[in-house]
Amino acid sequence: MIIGVPREIKDHEARVGVTPAGAKALTDAGHTVLVETNAGQLSSFPDHEYQDHGAEIVGDPGHVWGKSDLIVKVKEPVESEYVYFRENLVLFTYLHLAPLPDLTDKLLASKVIGIAYETVRDRANTLPLLTPMSEVAGRMSIQVGASYLEKEKGGRGILLGGVPGVPPANVCIIGGGIVGINAAKIAIGMGAHVTLVDVNLNRLRELDDIFGGRLNTLASNSYNVTRATREADLVIGGVLIPGAKHMVSRMKKGAVIVDVAIDQGGCVETARPTSHSDPSYLVDGVVHYCVTNMPGAVPHTSTLALTNATFPYLMRIASHGAEAALRQDPGLAEGLNVYKGTLTHRGVAESQNRPWTASATVLA
Ligand SMILES: NC(=O)c1ccc[n+]([C@@H]2O[C@H](COP(=O)([O-])OP(=O)(O)OC[C@H]3O[C@@H](n4cnc5c(N)ncnc54)[C@H](O)[C@@H]3O)[C@@H](O)[C@H]2O)c1
């Protein structure tokens, strides 16, 4: 198969869909890999690393899209890329179609086969191509939060781990999912005093088994969340909690909130989406950091983490063809969002109020 790796052109996107290691494995398996010039540059993968491992570097994005059977990207195509859509082209990337009716129209009209990372499921019914980004954001949240606790950044002037004779900072993590557990790991590692709040008691039992006495677990209810955040120097929002009101006004001045869940609406009512170029603002003396694509700050790590997860699927699509790979793996078939003019994902269809047909039916 000919596999194309375009350079991402969405604003602030620095990741790339295939690493030099991936290019090597694909070319070793007999496939051709076309990488657009500088596609890996911002993730610290220069062109020569791809070339040294069997890929061809191509200057013209039209050539990459036009010659390839399968395009591997990171973000959904932007408008200037729509011209490259054509019948039977396989597109493997984050698509996030629900809020993008125009892109959905174009993909359907051009009969592209679109497999979206964010809806692929594994045998445990989790979302394996979203997990790595939650891992990155969860770990990064503590690094970022520790830095915003410094006086110069508007924080209380507290060192996360304290020093002998001086207590460490109190960190409160709301939501003990992938973001939460990764935040807890780093915060505990840095010596903070960590409390994690979750509604799921079985999850709290698991976390208690993993961290033992180094993590305080707390059942989530409005009383406990208010109390834990009032005492916190750093709050990590790892889940959307609708209606978490008045929390911020009761927090300490100079405390910091890293609202990782901001991409779904956020954990506190004062949260609004920010970007890496202007990541934080103050409300009631509390620093808010609400960057919607936190992994974008560490593209080298994020690209490696993402491609570790996507690559096995990519190899199967390349080796067996998209249709056979989708038929063999119902979890991958959940990732099929558009197939030759038919919308095949219930969630996207419901949010855009359109008809849809199950992927199992179109693939039968
Ligand atoms: N900003 C970014 O760059 C970025 C990157 C990755 C993920 N995210 C977002 O981070 C959020 C968390 O992701 P995740 O992968 O950890 O999700 P997850 O589903 O693994 O975890 C959510 C956890 O929250 C718990 N929970 C549910 N309701 C709760 C409540 N009322 N109080 C306390 N806990 C509650 C659940 O039991 C679960 O353990 C998502 O909104 C995700 O989109 C943002």
C-alpha cells in the first residue's frame, strides 16, 4: 500500500501521524511511505530520519494525498485539505466530526473511508487512541500546576514538595480516570500531599490499592469537593462536573486550577478554554490554566505516545486493506465514521441529526 503522511497544518498542531520508527516498520513490510517535507519537524523528527528509514520525502502535499491509498494524520483535515478527498481514499486520524457538519458533508460527498481515532474501542471497551493523550495531559497537569504556584506566575509562592520542616502543597485531583491517576503519580512523586475525588467507589478502591497510604481518596459529592478544593493549593480537573458552582470563590488566593477537562466544558464554572499562547488568567485571585490541547506543548512525547497506540492498527490496515482490517476487528470498526458516502457512527449522526447505517451493515 502507499501510505501518505502529510504535515499537519491546523493552527498550533505540532504532532505527526507516523514516526521514523513507524516508517521503517511499514517499509520493511513492503509498503511505500510518502512523508511531506518537514512533517515531523515540530515533533523533533527531521526529514533525514524518515529518509534513512525507507520513507520518501515529498514537497507537494497534493502529491502526498494524491498518490496515497491511505493517509495517516493527527487532526481532522482543515478546509484547504478538502480538495484532496477522493473516492476510496482511506483516512486514519482524529476526526471529531460531531461539531463539524461541513467536513462531514465533504467526506460523505467524496466517498472517503474515514476511520476516527477517537471512536476506536479495544476489547476492554475503552478508547485506546484517546488514552495516551490523557496520560500526557494528566502528567503534564502537575508540572504546569507546580510552575504556576510560583509567585512570578501569579501563584501562592509554594514549592509543590515542600522542604524538610515545611509542609508540601495540597493537591486535589477531581476524577480518578486516566488523567487523574497520571496526575496522582507525578504529584506523589514530587512529594505533594494528594487527595483524589471520584464518584466511582470501585475506582477509589483500585487507586487505594495502587497508591496505598500515599493517596487520600475521597468520595465525590458537593460537600467533599468544596472542602477538598478549599484546602487545596493546586486543583486538577480531570472530569466534567456540571454544576460545580461557587467552588473558586472559596479557594485560597494564589491557588491554581489546571482544568484538563476544559475540552468537554471544564470542571469549574469559571473555566473558559485557553491556548498555549495565552494559557492562564485569574478569577477571584485563583490562577486558571485551561488549555484545551495540553499535549500540544510536548509534541515529541505526544507523537510517540499517540503513534505507539495507533501503529498496530495502521499496520493491520496497510497489510490487509481497510475493509478486511475493519471486518476482523469490531473495535476498529467502531472507529469507522464515514464509508463511501454513508455516515456510520451513531454519535456523530445524533449530534448532527442525520441518518446513519451501522459499520457492520456497510461492511457486510
Ligand atoms: N485538555 C487536554 O489537553 C486534555 C487531554 C486529554 C484529556 N482531556 C480531558 O480530560 C478529561 C478526563 O479524561 P480521562 O481520560 O481521565 O477520563 P476518564 O473517563 O478516564 O475519567 C473520568 C473519571 O471521573 C470520574 N467521575 C465521573 N463523575 C465524577 C464526579 N462527579 N466527581 C468526581 N469524579 C467523577 C469517573 O468515575 C472516572 O474515574 C476528559 O474531559 C478528557 O476529554 C483533556
